[in-house]
Amino acid sequence: MKKTQKRVSSILADLRGGHSLLSCCKAANIDPHTFYNWMEQDPKLKAEVNAVRDSRHLLVEETVYGRIISGKASPAEIIFYLKNRAPERWKDKQRVEIEDNSASAALRELLRRSGEPAVPATK
């Protein structure tokens, strides 16, 4: 299908209106792969689509943050927000236990190099 400014403008308008890129392409009777090809060939178009996507991400972040501040967020929302906004402080930590055997020295060395503390195996 031929790329025209009218088709591109129609898709961008629908995208800005909150529709998914897939539904925008369907409404314009354009295969989504065709539109993705247009985006790869046109950096300005790609930047416009990414700007719309970025604004949506900000809206979601603001909405989740508002729910947290108002006390309406679920524990899952709070955990998700913290893990993604401050991963260095809210990451899941792993503990590895090593039993004394022939591979334990090598495993302890790997843990030492990774910076993870080795926890003695419980007996």
C-alpha cells in the first residue's frame, strides 16, 4: 500500500486518541507490518509514534502514583511501581545455599565474583 500523508495523519490521530497501533492500522485498512516498515524508513514518523507511546507511559505512571498516594492502590501495584522506579532498592534478592562437596569451591568462587554472599548450607 502506498504511504500518503492522509493515511499517516489518520493513523496518528487515532493513536493520539488512545487507540492501539493495531486498531489504527485496521481502521485505515493498512497492514500493521506495512506501517512498521514506514516507521523504519521515516525517522520522523517513528519519533512521532514513540512520542505518543511515551506520553501514554507517563499517563500510566501518573495514574499508578496517584492511586498509591490516595491509598487506593493494591499491594501488587505498589510493588510493581517500586520495583520499576527504584530497582536498586526494591529488587528481589536471591540466596544460594551450597553444600560441601567437590563443586562447592568452584561455586563459592563464582558467588564471590558475582558479589552475592555465600550462605552456608543448613544441616
